[in-house]
Amino acid sequence: MSSELPSMGKPKFASTDSDLPQSWAARLPTPIRRWVMQWGSAVVDGIASVGDLAFFFWQMLVWMFTRLPCRGTLMVNFYQVGVLSLPVVALTGTFIGMVLAVQSYYQFQAIGLESRLGVVINTSLVRELGPVLAATMLAGRVGGAMAAVLGTMRVTEQIDALTTMGADPMHYLVVPRFLACLLLIPALTIMADFMGIVGGYFYSVIILGIDRAAYLHHSREGVVGFDLFSGIFKSFFFGGIIAVVSCYQGFNCKPGAEGVGKAATAAFVYSFVLILAVDLFLNIVLDSIYFMIYPEGTPLF
């Protein structure tokens, strides 16, 4: 009698990998499968980043309504955001007004309406270009600097040191910057509007020789209080976007000098894109409210 046990073999329910049906993704060609995986990863990362940004914003709001930062911290940020941004915003606004005058003059002259050039310049500046221009300058000058400073603090572990000492970085670093951007961007918007109107008047009346009285008369008729209100109202949203996005990029900066540079660049790019998207949405909402109250387009005030 043989001492060897009979071989049991493989169980009937077992199967090899080749026997299993392949998924639809596995049947795709390699380039297409790689492309799908890359886009899927990008979508998932984007959704996660939006959720992380929303949680970051919520934490900042909790600290802002719980305990305001000290006066010294606020004044430093107010000076950096408001006072130091004033010259570049005023200079840029002046040149924008002049550019509008140059680009619009010959079209208006061709139909004999050059005296109404001020209406186009002033309305464009007050309703649209002033707020967007001030926000763009703030995002470039202040937003990038915020991301770079906070990114450097993250890389050098200064933010971790604040946490170790018992100070919350959100309260000490983010809330003052958010309040500075939120409260001072309306003043920068008004300065951009004013200097753009002055620049447009100077080029139109002094250089192009348009009649001064007619220019001022039509300018006053074309711009109403709702135009100024809508521009200042939108600027609050722009300032909040710049502060939140820039601080978020700085707090999530990757290690090294390259990471700090990427954080500063991303802060400006994302802020600018969000400013334009929110500007479109707010324009639609404000125009709907305006024409709902005054269907015939009568000046609101």
C-alpha cells in the first residue's frame, strides 16, 4: 500500500486571475487609461482642495467672531494693505482712465458724440474697472506677499512654534490680514475710481480738446449712485477672496524656496480667477435687482 496521500488538487471554486472578467478600465488602451486616471485624480484633488479651503475659511470666521486680534497687529496689516497699496492703485487708475479716453475717442468722434465720452469712461470705471483694478493690484502686491510670508513661516516652522507657545496661528496671522483686506479695499476702489475719472478728464479735455462744460454735464448724467454702490459692494467680496486664498496658500506651502514661490504664484492666479468669476455672478445679481425695482431703467438714486 502506498504511503503517499492522494493529491487533493485545487478547489472547484478557485480560479486564476486570467479567469476573472476584466473591468472596463483595464480593457481601455494604455494612453486613454492613463489620461482618465490623471483627470480623475485632478478632479478628486480639486474637490478636496475646495473642501479644505472652506474649512480654513470657517476656522477663520470662528476666531474672528470669537476674539478680535490686538490693535497693534491690526494697524501693521492696515498699513501694509492700505497705505502702501495706495500709490500703485492711484497711478494705475489714472492710466486706465487715459487709455479708455484714447480707445473710445475716435469711435465717438465718428458719430459726433465726443462730448459724451465721459459717460463711458466714468461708468466703466465706477461699475467695473475700478473694483476689478483695485482687487487685481491688491492680489498682485498684497496677496502674493501674504502667501510668501506665511509660506516662509511654514517652511521655517514658525507657525508650528506659535502653536507650541499656545497662540493660535489662525487668530494671530490670518484674521488681521483678512480684516485689513476686507475693510480697506473699498477705499482703494474709490481711489482707483477717482484717479481714473481725473485721468480720463485730463486726456479728453486738456489733450483732445473736448468741450469742458459738455463733458462734465454728460458725465454727471451718466453715473448714478447705484453704480458707485455696486462697485464698492463688489469690492468687499474681492478683498475677502484675496485674503482667504493667499493665507490658505501660505499655510499649505510645500517645503523649500520653490514651494514658497509656487504658493505666491498660486495665490495671485487663483485670486484673480475667483475675482472674475464672482464679479460675473455679482453683476448678474445686481442688474437683476436693479431692473426688478426699476424695470424701465430709471436711475435708482
